[in-house]
Amino acid sequence: MQKLKVGILGATGEVGQKFVVNLQNHPWFEIQSLFASERSAGKTYGEALGYGTDSSRWFLQEEPRPEILEIRVENIKEAVREKCDLIFSALPSEIALEIEGEVAKEKPVVSTASAYRYFEDSFTYLPGVNEDHVQMIEVQRRNRGWKGFVVPQPNCTTIGLVLSLKPIYDAFGLESVIMASMQAVSGAGYEAVVEWAKQRSEVGSKLPSVLQEYRPRMFEGNVIPYIKGEEEKVKKETVKLLGRFDGGRIIPADLKITCKCNRVPVHHGHTESVFIQTRKDCSVEDLINVWKSYKGEPQRLGLPTAPKNPIVVMEERDRPQPRFDVLIEGGMAVVVGGIEANCFERGFQYTVLSHNTELGAAKGAVLAAEYLYKTGWIPLRA
């Protein structure tokens, strides 16, 4: 099978590195190009990372293959001219809008950035949930005069919530959703994880200057009950992802939703307490059955990165827990537990856990690209 040649924007950052480890042995995709800032451009990938030295900026346990370390890093602006079939983007959102848009004039972009999530012509894709929105790609191309497209991932907090809601919404409808999140420190970026580690080792009093802005967060032994912009993203994205495509636009789902987002001292895994009211009568057993039986398009198509079970149900009232359950299905499933009826009419509550840096980042974006390739939206270049 001929592989797609892919490039990675922002390849030296943590999310870019996750793209590398998820693509370097992929059966369909082959890494051809790596792009980063001017500081790294012209160096080999290994040199740009300081790989193998005391100052190495390789953040992951899984090692990059030797041939990847030898790829010459290019300036991100060169991605427009590079002859790749597909570009993955791990760029910061503040620069993604310009760069991804320029690249999309000629080729497909699958992104972890939020820059293109909230436009009327955007296809924000959550595998297994909203494949019926894929025609938005044609709307985007027509509106912008692009040959390619930009498909961004949803917010990592939204992902676990919406995947858990999808089977319920389809089977019983939803009147209302209330969610309170307990979000991992890694969701705040690599620098926040470094700060947290320093706090835990009680040497945080002499943080390097690059980390000073993170000092007020004080993650260890603390809960931060506000994450800027997070609640607005969850509310907006949930009704869009569960909505329907109609006449070139997406009609949001008709349900009430509110949420409160909190940062907690956990490394990986966003845990959420969810309270719902269904439109149709159902029982706890009915909810468990639709979750356990749920399979989406990634499972039907047998995509390489798809989990066998996109939703895993735990019967225990005190599970899931991030330390023990976040890597179920390689971090690509959402894990549901603590399911019970409550005092409200057709009311239920449960806990859902998802991996914010696997399903919620590069690995989830790779799964999205697999679907787009399998269904013909990403062709091989001549």
C-alpha cells in the first residue's frame, strides 16, 4: 500500500512530538517533513531538540526513530510549498490561523489548534460522533477558494463529554446537561507540568524566568476553579458536535448545557461529573446498554488508531480514576462509571474520564486523518 507523505507543523513542541511517535510506524502515513520556528529551521530534528544531550527537549518516553532525528527541520512558512499529501498541525492557536490557512489553499490540514474551530464553515471533527458534518469541507473550500481544508479537533474537555453523550442523545434525546470538570495539569501545557513537578519536589522557589507566569497557578495541593475560555468552548462545541448538517450549515442540538471547569493536580486525564435529563424514559440499565453497544465509523471502518471500544463502562461507583484508568484502550476510549439515577425527572449522573493528551490531542487527530483518508477526502498527490 502506498503511504501518504505527511508533514508536521510545530514538530519540536510536545504535541508535535506526539505526532511523531504516533506517525513514525503508521501503516498508512509516512513522515516526510518537519516544520518549526526559525530557531530550529536548518537543523536536523535531533539537533533542534538537543536529543541525547543534557539539554534534550524530547519530552516523551517513547523514542523517535533514528531516521526521524536526521530529517532537516524547515521553517513553518515553507509548508505551503512542501509536496506533502497531508499536514498535521500542532501550532499554537495564535499563529495557526495564518499558517494553516495558507497551507490549506493547496493541501489538507488536520489540526489540534483552536484557530478554525468556531467559523460557520468549519468542520470540527470528533471521530465516532459527527461524520455527517463532513460535507462542511466542501462549504469551506467554496467559501475560501481552497483546494485543501482545515479540520480542527474539538477542545479536549469537550471530547470526553460529547462521546459519552452521543449514544444517549441518539437513543433517548437530551433535555439538559450539567458538567463539572476536574482537568489535568498537562492540559495547561508542558511548562505547567514542569512547574507542577518543581512544586512537588519543593524546589519551586527558583523557577526559571520562562516559568514565572505560571507561578500563580500553584497546582500542588490546590484546585483552580477557573480556566480561561474553557466553559464557553465546551458549551458552544457540545451543541455543534451533536447538531445536524442541513443545507450547508450545522443546526446546533436543541439542549440546555452549562458547566464549570476546574484545574486539579493530576498529570493526565480529564475527569468530569455529568448530570443529564433525557427526553425519553429510560433506566440506568438502558444507558449502560447503549454505551456498551456503541460503535462509531472508526470501528466500522477498522481504522488503525481506533479503539476496539470507544466507550468503556466500569460498574464500580468509585471509578474511573485517572491514575488507573486513563490508558484504557491506549488512551483512545472514554471511560464511564458511577452511573445512577437522581432526584430529577428522567435524571441521571455519571463520571467520565478521557485522556487529554492522547484522544484529546495528536493521537485523536491521527484518527481523524485516517477517517478522512479512508473516505476519500485526502487523496494521494500525483
